[in-house]
Amino acid sequence: MTMIRGNIINDIFKYRNFIISAIKVEFYSKYKRSKMGMLWMVIHPFMQVLVYALVLSAILQAKLPGIGGQYAYAIYLMSGIVAWTMFSDIFSRLLTVFIDNGNLLKKVHFPRIVLPMIIIGVAIVNFLLMLISMFIIFAVLGHVSIEYLFWMPVLIFVTLINAIGFGLFFGVLNIFVRDIGQIMTIVLQFWFWLTPIVYSIDMLPASYQQIFTLNPMTGVVMGYQSILAYNSSPDINILIYPLITGLTMFFLAIFVYNKGNHEMADVL
């Protein structure tokens, strides 16, 4: 803990203004030649959620217990997608963050932890924009789910700690063994389908349900679905395991990062 507090936290605090500026620059550079500019930051997630709501509700008009109306499946799907999008975005970008910035790391001396922090910051902004867009669509569809939103910071924390832990851990290993990146990209695809996003875990046989709960994202996604789709409080019991997994991977990631920090530039 002293290692984290003494080095990484100090580096993040020292370069906080640079991190914030880099996050702003990433969004600005993405839309600087656009007529509508930063409005696309809202339009993109809004349209993505709108597609889920309208297209999928027309194709898959499944009725789910606890969610009424024609758009039940779309609401259920969006509630899980918003959680998975933030997790997969951070995980996949941290997986290659040091390799993608290899030339920069060789030429400029700065704390390498700054690069993951920029990715995390961008992902959080994207998540919040998507969440706001989803609430707008939900309101239009007549589905209001704000009663248990006070649980959302807990779920966001558990999502982030897992995404950062797994992403940074394998991101550092990927520097030294490039096959890691290829393998984890495939694993992430399977991971999505092994998480109850497009289906409900209750649809699985009881024997398989226990196996699927070994996936830390199962409890996280079900927590989002409880709040956003079913308008109820999440089951604390299913969040304990993802929290433990996330914290374990986070500290493993910090350990591996500190071990490989001084050798990164040479290997890259």
C-alpha cells in the first residue's frame, strides 16, 4: 500500500493537470473538423442507445418478468450494455496502451501511469454520456428507473476496479509477451457472451448458473440490470465476489506495473 501511495498516487497528483488536458484534447481532436463539433459527444451515444431501443424491440419483442411493455428486451439489453461498454473499453485500450505509445515512452520521460489514467478518464466521460442518453430514451419509452440510482457509484467503482485491474495487468504483460494481447482480445469476445447481457441468467439451467457466477462481470451486469431495468436495489451478495476479484487484480496489476516499469522503454 505504501508503494502505491508513495509513487503512483504522487505521480497522478503531480500530473493531474496534464491528464485532464489530455482527456480534453482527445475529445477535441476527435471532433475539431466537424461542423457540429462537441455535440457529437452526445449524439453518438444517443443514437447507439436509440438503435438498441427501436430496432431490437421490433425484432425481439421478448417479455421479461418485472419489465412490461413492447420495449422490455431493449431496456434489459441496454442496462447490461452500458456496463459492459465501459468495462471492455477500458480493458481493451489498457491492453495495448504502452505498446501504442512506445515511441513516446522512449523519447519523453514522464510517469507511465499517466497513459492509463487518460484512457480511464475518457472512458468515464463516454460512460456518463451513454448513461444520460439511455435515461432520455428510457423516459421516451415510458420507463423510469431513478429510485435506486444512489447505488450507481458502487457499481461504477466495481466496474472500474475490475476493468483497470484486468486491463493494466495484462497490458503490462503484453509488453513482454505480445501473444497476450492477441489471446485476451479473443477472451474478451467470449467474455461478453459468458456474461448475461443478451440473455437472463435465469434462462440457464441451475447447474450452469453457478458456473456463470464465477465470471466477475456477471454480478456487476446484474447489478446494473436491477437498478436500470427492474428499478430495484442490486443484490449485495452478487457484488462481493466481483469486488474481491477487482481489488485482487488491481493490486496484482500495480505489483506487475512497478516490476516492469523501468524495463518498458527498453522492451518497446
